[in-house]
Amino acid sequence: MMKKAPKGFTLITVMLLTTMASIVVFAALKESIVQERMSGNFQKDLNARLLSEQGIFTHAESLQNELPNDATLTVDKLLELYGKQSGKGSINADALFATNLVKVSDSEFEIHSTGSRHNKDANASLVARFAFQGAVYESVFSHAVTGCKGVNLSGSGSVDSYDSSKGSYEETKTNDGDVNTVIGDSDVVLAGHSPIKGDVKASGVIYLQGSSPIIGDIHSNTGVDISYGGGTRVEGNILSGGFYLHRGGLVTGTVRVNGDATMKWGSKIGNVNNDDFAIQYGGRGNFDDSSKHSQQGLPYSNSRFNVNPNVEPVRVYDPTSPDYDPRKPDKECDPLALPLNMPDVMEQSSLFRPFKTGPTQEFDFTPSIGYFTKNGSGTRTPFSQSIYILDAMTANQGSVGADEPLVFGMKGASLTSDSQVTIRGGDVIWLIDGDFVMSGDTRIYITKESSLTIFVTGKVDIGASAKIITAQEGLTKSGFASLSFFSSNSDPEGFIFSGATDLYAAIYAPRTTIIMKGSGQLYGTVRGASINASGGSGVHFDAALKNIQLGGSTSLKQAAKITFLGWRYKLPTE
């Protein structure tokens, strides 16, 4: 007989197998839950990280949008105005970011950004570093000689440059004494007998009629005319948007001409750097000396050289340009819009009274008072007034504290005989509604770390024996030029310097002709409607004047910008 299986064994086996299967399933479920939670946490962390990046991009974009709107922005000002931001991501209402701008230096800053999700259960922090470069304006005092409508230099004085912030003229002199015009077809005539040590740029024709060389490049929109003569005439290159007429002497560099090119006997192109083309011209060529007017055996008349080089034009005033402003028709010559704004500068002129000094008299000016110190009586009291050109600077007014600079108003100023005026104690500002005349053996003495700034509506005439002596050339610690003239006069020959002694000054007279006819040298810079220099007058450009911070200028050279340098993630607890 067969044995019978115990009853219920199959059920127990099934239950055991079911239990084991359940354990496996529950273990798998638990692992799945752990994986799901890890995936969720990773997703939240990733969202937080992306939110921190969004904060960086949003904050940086807002800064970038503001840079063109405010030319005075600095890292400190960015921190003050746009230091903190916050926002929401598009994921959910609990997706948040917050940013904070932190200064590293005057030229660098960081944006610290934190992104969070689920009530800050997930957080991520990111730091991005940026370089900052403020707006750069082209200084109105960026050249030795700027004659908006023309320049005529027929004297024996040279034009060159130096930097008073680095040393004396003899210690730092260089060849950056540029001469230029900026309006229409304005010519430059160089008929003197001393070198021009810098580039010469003109919208009109450049005439070289003197015996001394141009130590620099020549660039004209209309043409270059070199007279007969020997020796080196141009120690540099020639660029002409029009014609080129070379009668005699050497051009050491190359020649590029859009129009006709003519070279007479005795003229030569040195091509000192062995350029593939000593000359290129787009018009007709006329060359008298085939043996010298050639390169590697090929005459300049060969078609190889008859190729238009498309010379880039000198920038000039253009009423059809997109940024033309009819309220500022002469902005290229007068970027400060001085004549337009001079009525505001002289708004209290009805209260001005004349200023005069006579024989043996001496008068002192400080920023807060003017008074006779010898053979005279009476005082002059300044008043506070905002002047747009000086808004970017803070005047040194000694112990006097004022929100606006103190200025002295005068209904004309006349210094005669052997009188003397001393400027001391800081930055002195004169507003002269009328003429400023120095005659006889008069003198103005400007002490160290003091300056004299003169706004004048009438004629300026500094006589042959008159002297303005500056104890310190260049800029004071407060940023003022030791002597500067701002003239709105539009009469012919509205600024005359015929002194026999040297003068340091920054001269801005965009509506009148500036005449320099003495034997004294001008150290500084000169800008006028036209410039006529004769006699021994020379101009020695002080490059330190490029750093003067004048307000009202519209010549933006480079807008402010920020540049991304790199980033790093960090723990929120750092």
C-alpha cells in the first residue's frame, strides 16, 4: 500500500513561497523608493543650481543694460544702485534666486547668487567674477594743436609733447605733438622752420612749405602738397584721400593716395620698412624720374602701383551723420557746447563789476576771497555756482566747504602797468563777462597746488611783456589744470598771445581764431576755430591734460563695459 502525503503540505509550501516573494518585492520597493528619493533630491539640487545660474545671468544682464545710460558708473556706484536682486524661476512658485554684488577692486566685482527650491530644502550657490571698465571719453585736450577750421604754423617754434605728471619737458619730451583739423575742408599750412614732432591730420589739404620735417604721419581727406626742397620732409607715412603732389625732398615711409599722384625731380619715397608697395594710388600717376621713382626695377607708373588703397578718411563734422544734433551743430569742434551754455555760466553777470589793477598794485585771490595786498583797497567776494564743465571735479577751496564751486564774477578784467595778481590756496575760478587784457609788465603768479580757471565771453589779449607764471605745470591734486581758458568769443582773432615769455595753459576757444605771435613757447594745448602761429611760438603738448575730467563732453570714445572672468560653485554655508 502507498503512503498518503500529509494533508496541508502544499498549502504550507505555497505560503512559504509567497512570503519569500513578498520579501523580495518589498525589498525591491524599498530600493525603488530610495532611488526615487535620490532622483528627486538630485532634481531639486539641479533646479537650485540652475536657479543660481539664472540669478547670475539676470543680474549681469541688468548691469549691462544700465552701462550705456550712465557714463559715471564705477564699481562703487554699481554696488550702491544695483547691489542686490531677487527673482523667481519659471519652474514653480517656490523656485527662487537672490543675488548680491560684491566689490573686489575698482576694476573687478563678483556676483554671488543663491538658488533654492521647496522652501530652501534645496540650495545652490554660485559666484561669478567680472572685470569692470568705465566709460572712456576722448579728451577735448587730446592734441597739441586743434584748429577746427584751419591751422597755419609759420613760426620757428617746434611742436612736440611731454608729460608733466612724469617729469619736466626736458626729461619726458616725445613726438606726440599732433596737429589736426576737424571741420569741412579745413587746411593745414606748415610753413615754419622747426619740426612738427607728431602726426598731422586734416579734413582739407596739408601744405608742407617749411624746411623742417614732419616727424610723424600725414593724413588728409583732400590732398597733400609738398613744396620744393631737400632733405627729409616727412619722417613717416602719407595717407591722402585726394591728391598727392611731391615736389622735393624725402618721405621716409610709404604713400597711399586715393586720387592722382605726382612726383617731381628731386622727390623720393624711402620705404624704410621695405613694404611691398612704396606707393599706391587710385588716380593718374605722373612721375618725372623713372630711375628714382621706382621699386625693384618697376617704375611707379606701372599698373602694379596704380591700385586704389581706399584710405580711411579723417573723422570730420558731418551734419548727415545719425548722431547729428541740431542743438549742437559744432559738436566736433566744440564738444563741450561752450557758447551754447555760456549764458548759463554767466547767469549772474548783471551783478558783476569790473576788475582792474594798475601801477605797483598787488592783488591776491584765494578760493574764498580776493583783496589788495599793496597800494590798493577793497575786496572781492565769490559766490557759489554749479558750472557744468566742472561738475566731474571737486574744487580745492581750502577750509571752505561748499557743495558747488566758488567763483568770482567780473565785468571785464584789465591788468595794466606793473601790477601783479597772485593765485593761492586752491582752485580759483573767474567768470569774465567781457574782455581779459594783460598789458605792460603785468604778471599773474599761480602758486603750487593752486589753479586758475577762466571763463570769458570777450577777447583775450596777453601782451608781449605780460607774464602768467605757474609754479606747477599739469594738473593739481584736485584735477584742475594749473591754468585754463574757456572762451565763447566768436569775433575774429579773439585770443591773442604775443608774450615773450613761456606760458603754460590749456586753451579752449572753439569759435575764434587764436593768434600766437610772440617768442614765448606755449606748454599745454590749444584748441580754436583756427590757429595762426608765427615768430618763435611753439607748442609743447602736455599729455597729462588728457586726464582732465571735464563734464559736458559728447565725444564718447568707449562705452563702459563688464567682462566675464570665470565662476565657481560653493556651498551655501561658505
